[in-house]
Amino acid sequence: MGVFSRRFVERIDVLQVRVRVTDVVGDSHERVLDCMRGSREECNVPGAEPVNE
């Protein structure tokens, strides 16, 4: 989504983007994207397995 400064990451706990679309047959689909996922140092260790929640 973007590049966050260290100060931003330290101050913001949750940043989510909600995407809602309606397809051609009228079905609605919604996704919530966690923009802070992987931005903290303890989650961003080289060689570590990604966390899938």
C-alpha cells in the first residue's frame, strides 16, 4: 500500500482498507486489507515464515 516511516509505525496500531465490489451478476464481495501487516520489526525478520491470519 505504501511506505511508512518508523514514527508512523510506532504510533498507528491498525490501518485497514475495506474494498467492496459488485460483480456483473450482482454478487457483492468485500475484502479488508491490513496495511500494517509486516511493517513492524518483529514481523519483518529476514528468513522468517510469513504470518497468514
